Amino acid sequence: MVIHYKDKEYFTGKDLALSVIGGRWKIAIIWCLLQQSPLRLNEIEKKLPHANQRMLIRQLRELEEDKIVLRRVYPVVPPKVEYDLSEIGLQLEPVVTSICNWGDDFRDFLQTDAKKD
């Protein structure tokens, strides 16, 4: 069964999922929003200091387009924008937690392996 999404074809749900949450900062953004929500862009930037603002905005827009992140704009001056996870975005919690835990385990493995050399 072929899945059509955003003018692309995916042959499995796995391919589709990886295209939606794949990206250098997407998992990190989702993790931040799982820890504390809503967040403003500058708050996300503080939590991810190695990411530049342009890239974060791009990844946030993609996540918003995919309905993972909700963007709320408040009609005030200066403009206030907050980001939060949608209902489907919140369902990523066990996935993101598992990936982060695996990353910690892999880091430990690499440190242990380096000591062997």
C-alpha cells in the first residue's frame, strides 16, 4: 500500500514517520516541548544552544505543517508566539524518550569502548 503525503510516496508507515520526525533538531525540539510546554522560540534556543535560530524556525515550521507542533500567535505588540505539541505530537513521547535513552546508552558504550583502546 502506497502512502501519498506532501507530493511524495511512502511505502511503509516507518518511512513516513522518519520523514516527519527526521531532521537534525526535530527530536530535540519535541523533547523540549515534552519537558515543558508551551515554549517561545527564545526558550527553545536556550535549551538548544548549538542550534541556530534559522534552523530551529525551519524545523518548527515543518513540525507545524505536519501537525506535530501547534503554533499560537497572540495579537500583542511585540508579537508573542508559543509552541506546543499537538495531540498527535504528544503521542511521540514514548518514541522520543526511547531514542534519548538509547542515545545515553550509546554514549556510555562509546566511552567504555574508548577506554578499552
